[in-house]
Amino acid sequence: MKKDFCLHGILLCLGIAYCSHVSSTRKGSKLRQSFHGHHEKGKEGQVLHRSKRGWVWNQFFVIEEYTGADPVLVGRLHSDVDSGDGKIKYILSGEGAGTIFVIDDKSGNIHATKTLDREERAQYTLMAQAVDRETNKPLEPPSEFIVKVQDINDNPPEFLHENYHANVPEMSSVGTSVIQVTASDADDPTYGNSAKLVYSILEGQPYFSVEAQTGIIRTALPSMDREAKEQYHVVIQAKDMGGHMGGLSGTTKVTITLTDVNDNPPKFPQSAYPMSISEASVPGDEVGRLKAKDPDLEENGAVKYRILDGDGADVFEITTDYQTQEGVVKLKKTVDYEEKKFYSLKVEAANIHIDPRFLSRGPFKDMATVKITVEDADEPPMFMEPNYIFEVYENAPANTTVGRVHAKDPDAANVPIKYSIDRHTDLDRFFNIQEDGYIKTTKALDREEKDWQNISVIATEASHNAFSRKVPVSIKVLDRNDNAPEFPEPYEAAVCENAPINKNVLKITAVDKDDTANGPRFSFNFPPELHSNSNFTIRDHRDNTASLHIGRASFSRQKQKMHLLPIVISDGGIPSLSSTNTLTVRICSCNSDESVIFCNDEPLSLNAGLSTGALIAILACIVILLVIVVLFVALRREKKEPLIVFEEEDIRENIITYDDEGGGEEDTEAFDIATLQNPDGINGFIARKDIKPEYQYPPRDLGLRPAPNSVDVDDFINTRIHEADNDPTAPPYDSIQIYGYEGRGSVAGSLSSLESASTDSDLDYDYLQNWGPRFKKLADLYGSKDTYEDDS
């Protein structure tokens, strides 16, 4: 391979050198005519200036992938001002200058120092310039040139995918397109045959072929059968250089699957299928299954079954289980072993979807015979009727016959049958059944309570208790006229004292619990003893209603405020029944326009005597009074004045208020010291009103309390102070302690104003002087004003 590269390189260099020489010669002479700068005289004495020539170019190419020991000569730069004395300096700049491409600044030769790859970069743009070596002044303007990388066949073809998957229907004709595979070559398609590809098949013959130029894979054999082989593996090669020797190649794998078509009819594995069914089976029970095999897939292998003929076509049916593709034979009607023991069916299995291309092969269906044997079974008794309906009159005596049910054993043994009533359906045990199937009552029935009785009768084989059957029995209870008619509700009417004669007071009707045959029509009358009653009359409308009318001019509440009228109601039954019902009539006080004012001792209605305006006025007055009361209370609270005003009000801050002067000293004899005792305190503990105490304390020691008649006020007060100091239930808020006893033998005497020597004050200041400190102590102890009442 390296020898080939070297040979190509030498030939290419020789060609480039020759072309460069020709080009340089042609360009030099041409440019020299264009760019040399001496002066010539033109026509009519004109001086012509010719510019100095520019560059003398070589054709620049370099072969990719060169691996020689010496750098590759790309080309040479030369200016016609260069006389070869070394005064000209060549400079190279641009893409890859100094790294990939280097220039000899004296000779102008350009070399490639690295191996180049055209697939990475196809060309480089460079800039060349000639300057004076000593002054570095440009002798020529810079010029641009391109170095192209020459392609060689160094890249094999590559497919877009490593593996391809394709499908083609089975039984396809030869040449049917399967899939197109495509490869690409990184080499230059415009130079030589390095990128010219040719496709060929390496594996997969003789089933498939490939087009050399397009890569299209086609079927090569007719009638490829999926059922014989479903999948094929094909290897395709792509080779460059037009497929010639020395070209590079690449391969890919293609997996081709044959898809299914309906090219096979269903087939039964056997011609006859034996099955059996018990005579005890019910319609819908499965008898058996059969399956016709079809090698096709999915809908192409879908099979539908049907019964074509046979003596059991009306007794059995066949359906398709599409999950398993089986035909399911089911019972359509009940079978009886004693009547018929064998049945035969002719069953067909056919494809649902048929491909017309393969109809020439024959019908896509198959047939088989199903033979069904009926097996004997011990069946439960069978009633002659699916249900029974009987009738019986209400109030009929016990042991009245209602009706008869009948059942028999369907088996050949004809076992005797016994009957019973399902007590879950006859909880009140109204009925009983005899051995021969007759149903009788056990007690009287009431139609008004329940007009239908629904029970179930059980028939059981005498020898096999497990075999039984139920039948529903409905018993209608017939009506007898055993209920008298009555008012549907208590009737009450109001009649004015001045009501006119024949005025319609009230319309009445009646109800009857009996059936319509024994109920309406109703008749209404007064009892015989009231026919002479001239106060009221009754009119029967003969439509099961009647009306009450006034029979005389006026009534008097003073004589009789209420009338109780007995009404006799009779029905139309046989025999007829009647009842007496009471109608209440109240005599009312009315206005002249017969608007009722009073019927009883109380007004019938507030609206009867008061108009709407009067009611509104009364309500408004009530609201105004409530507002005044609320304002008064609010103002009194704002001034902190008591709601009860005392006759006298002392402006001094006293802790003692005497509201009773008493009867003097003599009155103290009649006062009982026991009134100073707290009645509740005698019994012991006094619970707090504001909170629930956390602990319970023992009652006070009654022994510490001095005797009521021998205690002095001083001792009494000290005792109360001691109790208050040690009482944990004392309220934390201010309270008023009332002491209604002054005590006996007071040195201060009476505080009565009648015996006071002072004319300026009603108070005895000697008394206050003696008792003031004690009261102050009590006031400090309780933190409130205490009121002491003195009866002296």
C-alpha cells in the first residue's frame, strides 16, 4: 500500500512540476508585460508607464496521508525582481503558515511538514509577500493563494445503521421490494472512484437480492412461507472504487421477517367430538369445547363456529371464545334423560377474514360432528304450576281450606312427595299444609291488616331430604263487611248567635276500612230521638257527603254555648253497618256582618277584634317603653347611683349606716341575739359562690361560738374577726357584712335621736369614739363598707 502511495506521489509531483513550469513561463511573460516599470514613448509623444510585475505562481497541490521521511514540496514562489543575489526575502502567512507549511525565504520553496487529511480539511488559504531583506520594505503587494489537499482512497464505505430490520408479507412475488440500505464514503466523490460505491449480498441467497447501485433489497424466491420459516438474516456489502480490486468495503446486517397472511384454512384435528351433559343442568351450562387449528396469526387465524345441522340444533348452541379460539358448546334448553338420551350436532369452523388471493386453494373452513350424551340425575320434585294463587274470606274460622298444590318426582323412581310451609314466609303461622297438598288456615285473617298473604311451599322427596323445591303461593284475603263507617277526623263548627235559617254550617264525609263493595255508598242521619231537633238539620247529598244546616232563627250563648250532635253513618254493605259519631257546634258572639268575636270565654283570634293598625301601634308603644327603661338604667349606672333611692343620704364617708332607729333601750329586751348569727353558718361550711373550692374544709367549731344570749358585742365581734381571718372560703371581692345586734349593757347607751342631748347631730360621738376603732378594724379586714343595724 505504501509503495502505491509513493508511486502516486512521484507521478503527481512530476505532473505538478510540469504544470508549474508551463504556468510560470506563461504568467511570467504575461505579467512581465503588465508590471515592468521602464518608460516607453507612445504615440504623439505620450510617455507610457508599465507597472512592475507581481508574482510568478506555481500550481499548489499536496497529497493527503503522505508518510515519507522528507517534507513534501508543495510549490515555489518567485518574483522577477529576484536576481538571485539573496536580497529578496519571501514571507508566508495565513492558515497553517509556520506550522503545517514552511517557506524558504531565499528560494521561495514551500514544504508541508505534517501529514494532511483531506477529510479533515480540503484546502488552506495562505498569503505571500516579497520584502527587501535589509529594510523589510515590501517589494510586491501581498497576494493570496490556495493549497489544495489531493484526495486518496483512505476511507472505507460506512452504512447509516449497523443493523436493519424489515418486514415483507409471506407468499410475496419475486422482486418485491423489502428495504433500501445506504452507505456513505468520506473520500472525495469528485476525484477518481474513491467514493463510487457498489452494493452486493454476502448472505441471504437465494431468498433475497440487492441492487448494486441503489442498495434496494428484493425477494428472490416465490412463495416464501412464514409457517415454514419466519425470519431471515441478510448481509449486504458496499465497496468503493466502483467495486474493483483494491477498493475498500463495509458491511451491514439486515433481519427480514415474513409477516402473516391468511393462506391457511382452519382444520379440526379429529372428525368427531364426544360430550356429555347431566339432565340436572340448566340453560347456559357448558357442555364441552372443540378447536379447529389455524397456523395463521391474529385476525388471519380467527375462527368462528356455528351449528349447521343435527337433532340437537334447538337444544344446544355454540359460541366462540376469541381468547382461545375454541368453540364452546352450551345448553340452550333443559334436557330430560327419560325423554331423550343422545343428541348429534354438525359444527363448522370458518375463517372470519379471507384473503381472496388464496381462494383458489379451496374453502377456508372445516366441519366436525359433536355427539352429546344425556346423563341421568336425581332431580328434585317438580310442581305442576310455576306459582299458585288462592282466595279466602277474612274472619273465616280456623281449618278453612284455601287451596291445593301438587308436585311429583320427575325421575323414573317416582318417589313420594311430602309438603311443608317455609316458616320464614309465614311468621304469624296463619296456614298449615297437609300431606295431600291442601293448604288450610290456622286462625282468622283480617283483610284490613293485610289483604295479601305470600308464602312458599316446599316439596321434598320422602327418601332424599336434600332434594326439594319451592313454589310461591299468593293468597288473597277477601273482604267482609266488618267495619262501620266513621268520620275521617273530628268535626267542629262555629255558628253565630244571629245566624240565618238554613245556613250551611259544615260539610262532612266518612271513611270505611272495608273494601269498596262493603263501604260506600254512605248515608248520614240524626238518631231517631233527634229527628224533632229544630236547631239543626242534616242533608244527605247521596255522594258519600252530607251538610249540616241551621234549623231555627237564632241561638243564645247565655243558654247554651256548645251543641254536641250525634250523626249516624251507615255503609252499603250486606249486612249494612253503622256508627254514631259526634259533631261539635260552638255558639259564637259575632258582629252584624257575622264576623266571629268570641266562641269560648277567650277571643277566637286577636285579629278578630283588632285591626292591623292597632296591633302596630301597640307594638310601637311597647318598643318605646323598653327603650326608655334601658336608657334610665344606663344613666343611673353612669352616675353610680343605686336604683333604690334612700330617703336620707349622708354625704360623709361613714362605714356605719343606721336605717332603723329602733324602739329605745326597752326594745332591746325583745331582741334575740340569735339574729346576729348567720343561719347558714350554724350548719358549718359556707361554699363560695364565685369559684369552685379546691379543698373541702371542716365545719366551724360550734363550740367556739359563745352563747347567743350571754355574749357581749365586743366578744361577738372578736369572734367574727377571728373566723374571718381563718376562713379560707371568704370571698376575695368586697362584701357587705350586716350585724343586726348591738349587744346588751352598752356603755354608750342608745343612739336614738329621740334621747340624744345634742341638737346638731343625731349621732352619739361618745359611742362612736368607743366603738370606732373596732369598726375600723372590721372595715380594714373586709375592705368594704359594713352596715350595722341597731334596733335600739
